[in-house]
Amino acid sequence: MNDQPPMPSPLTRRDFLKTSAVAASATALGVGCRAPKANSAAGTGSVAAAAATVAQGAHAAGSDIIKVGMIGCGGRNTGAAAQALSADPGARLVAMCDILRERIEKARDAVKQAKGDQVTVDEAHCFTGFDAYKHVIEASDVVVIANAAKFHPFHAMEAIRAGKHVFVEKPHGIDPYGVKLMQQACDLAKEKKLCVVSGLQSRFHEGYIETIQRIQDGAIGSIVTIEENFLRPPYGVTERNPKYSELEWQASTQYHFRWLSGDDVPQSLVHNLDRSSWVLGNVVPIKCHGLAGRSTMTEPIYGDVFDHHSVVYEFDKGVRVYAFCRTTAGCYDEDSSLISGTKGKASLLHCRIWGETNWRWQGQCDPYQIEHNKLFAGIRSGNPINCGDYMARSTMIGVMGQLSCYTGKEVSWEQVMASDFYYPPRPDDCHDGMEPPSKPGPDGSYPVPSPGRTKMI
């Protein structure tokens, strides 16, 4: 696209590797979410003062109440809001927004049923439309973002600019333009000493943390290959309703339109790709090539996304990650992260290692709840948690795989990091009543990319 707005100088693969090395040494395991700690001597006073400022400014007038707002009222954010309220007895849900009013009402009822008096949203604080996020940010101390992924970086940046703490669901962008914006938002949160927590919840799973530590300590020898699978039926669809405009209907079934979701590699396989990068030491691939298409879920109700993807990523030392996702009903399903080494194998999702070393984690945990517990603990303590060390990196790995699938071309890390491509329109240009960029043809079907012909980067 020749009309792309200028972007900051792109980060190179070397820049990301340097950042990863610093993060890994600072966090030992490379989990990536860090809370600043006071240094000795001269720096202690300034850090303590900054921490006090965060703690006092996190909620209204220094009270014990932390006001929470929801941007997006689908199932995922309904769950995230309930988890946010569970994390802190002083948290109150005070504002909500969505494109559709009925989703707000459904979500409010569900969270109210689960959390009772912690839900204080009145009618005046239920907002609809593309600009509704502004009102939620204004009313809240903490903004929980889980709407169409196109808007995740934009809404996160707007909340952080306004001095609000943020939880933002994956993916953290659907194209190079969006991912770079999310990185800028995370960097700004560090400067402003605000919390920003990622919905890549694997990083908070205690069993995964211990399993990966053992792998990195040599339990399976040198890593040779990783196989990632996320095979399941399609996301739920929203039947067309005569009262919805084309724009409203697409927004109500966002996972099925690439301009809103980015399709399934960044949307869903990003969890797997985040785990692979983590296992390998928080590194990025050299290049990738992908194969994908649309074979079964072809009815217009499934929009313009593909229903199967395969991406091969090449990392340093010849390590390859074979990543597969599929959204097709009536087929074999699997969700797995399988690591093969010179001395054994590991199943990360089962927290199990076998070969020369045999071990299995026996505990239980809820990483979805843990991430919110850490968010609110960071706010209360004045030691902000920031997941920026991996949020953009892992998302960009997914984006490069998706672009390879769409174009049929091999894509390098340097190439995707130099790109300013975005799925039009830009999120800040979206408005109520606009024409959606994806439009049905005469037969009602939506055009899809053609590998080998489509050009995006």
C-alpha cells in the first residue's frame, strides 16, 4: 500500500534478540512481565516516590475502590471482567461498551450474577459505537480490552495515554502496523509506570513455567523441532439479523473477517507461537513459509478467512517450528505444544517430560485468574507489571506466518519488521455507518486472498 502513514524506524531482528536477552537475564525464566524494583543508594528515593504516585493515582481520590471498564462485551471479555473483579475485592465494574447494545446487557447480567455488588454499571455508563471506548477510558482506572483484535493496540494506546492501567487480550495486533503500535503502547506504559498485562496466559501457568525451566536446563537435550497444533471447529457464528447493518453484522462475528481479526494464525495460533518462542529463549524466527486456504467452511456466514493454515518457522541453529491450525467442523481436533530434543521429548500442555529424564508436574492453577491477580497486585503495590517484553514479539511471529499464508511467499523477520502494512481502514479511521472493507459478491460470498497472487508486504 503506497498510502501508508510513516512509522517509527523498524526494530530489526537483532534489536529483538538484544531485548530478549536482557529480559531473559532480568527474569531468569523469561516470563517477561516485570515489576520494577528499587535500587540501593541514590535511586531508592525516586523509585519509591514513583511507586507511591502509581499507588495513589490508580483509583479515585486514594480510595480503596479501583474502577474497571470493559471495551468489548463478548464472551472473552465477560470472563476477563469477572476475573478482574475476583482479583481484588475493591474492584468495581463501572463502564462497558460494545458495537451492539444487546451484548452489553448480556455481559452485564452475566458479570452481575457472578460478582454481585462489585458490578455498579448504570445505564448512563453503557456505551455503543466505534467511539464508545473513549467514555469507558474516561470513567475507569483499569481498562479490560477484548474486542475485535484490530482495535487492541489502538485502544490500549489510548488508555495508556490517558494514564489508565490495561489488560489486553491477544492478539496484540493483526498486521505489522498494529503490532508496532502495541510495542509503542507498552513502552509508554513503562515510562508512565502503568500496568499492561497480556492475555497470552501461558506465561502465567505455573506448570508451563516449571516445564520450560527444566527444558532450558537440558532435560531433553538440545531442541531439534517443535510441533504446534491448534485444531478445532470454527469460532461461533452470528446469524444475520435484519436489524443489523452489514457493518454491525461483521462486527458481531468478528473472528470471520480478516480486517477485524487478522485470521487464525495471529488470532489463535499466537498462543502456540508464544510458547515456542519462550521455550527457545524468547527468540524470533529467521523466516517462515506457509500453506493455507479455505476448503470446507465456505458459506458466506464464515466471512473471508481461511479454514486451515500450516506454517514452518526456521530459527537459529536449524531449529524448525511446525505450526498448524484449523477451524473445520467434523474433523480430528488437537491442542498441543510438542518439543523434541536430542535426549527426550516434552508435552508442554501436559507439563510432561520423557526420555532420559521422566518427569511430570502434578499441580493445578488457573493462569487466566493469575494474570489478573498480578495486574491488581501491581496496581496496589505501586510496582507496575508490564508484559511488553513478549507481547509484540510473539504477535509479530503470528502475523508474519499469516502474511506468508496469504501471499504464498517466504517471509523473513527482517521483511515483516520493515513493513508498515495494515488491513484498511486504520482503527482510528473506523466510524459508525461506514462501509466495511469486505463486501459480498453477487453470490453472497466474500473474496479471500489468493496465494501466489495476493501481495501484502
